Amino acid sequence: MQKDMGVTEATTKAAKPLATSEALEEQRLIRRMQMMMNMVMQVVAQDPTLTIDDASQMIADARTAALSMFPGKELAYDLIWKPRFQRLMRERFRIM
């Protein structure tokens, strides 16, 4: 017995590629943000000419960029990236 495809099933099947596309886009943005944050961390850690003010500005700019990519995710940034940057600044500039 063949089942007649209802409106909700057709809608669900049409929405799946869209959801997959959105998931792929989100994964791409996450990877882009991770690369950006890792680059900032590498520059702060390795550039001997970088001042504490320049490093702080780079970190602030990275935060602004990350939050523009993921609006409303300030808590996630504060839980994931902020402690890493704080630790890096303490180690690099001997901040207590």
C-alpha cells in the first residue's frame, strides 16, 4: 500500500536540505572563528614587539568579530575564549 504524501511530509522533506545547508554554514563560521582566534593567540604569544595595549586591542577586535559572526553569544564567548585570552595575557605579559 502506497502512502500519500501529505503537506507536512512534503514540507519536512523540502526543509531538510535547507537545514543541512544552515548546519554547514554554521560549521563554516565556527571553523572560521576558531582559525581567527587561534591566529590572534599565536600573534600575542609569539610577537616580541607586541605591546600589552596592542595585544588587548587585538583581543577586543577578535571578540567584536566573533560576536558579529554569532550575535547574542556573549556568554559562550565569555565561557570559552575569554579565559584563554586572560591566561595568555597573564603568561605573556606577567600580569597578576
